[in-house]
Amino acid sequence: MASPPINTVAWLTPARLLIGLHKSPWAKGHIGAIGVRLFAQAP
């Protein structure tokens, strides 16, 4: 069994990477483009 500090680092590191990616202009552009494509589809 891993010690608690290692478990914390194991989930905190990917979470920080995802948050950092989400805040980047590149990711915001792609997320926005996907949103426009999803909402612009004619039913």
C-alpha cells in the first residue's frame, strides 16, 4: 500500500495538468469549436 503523500501526488499531478491545459488559449479554442459544432447542428 502506498503512503498517503504518494497517493495525493498521484491524483494531484494529473489534476493540475488538466487545469493548466484548460486555462490555455489553445484548449479554450478547441473546446469552443467543439461547443459550436455541437450546438450548431440542425435537429
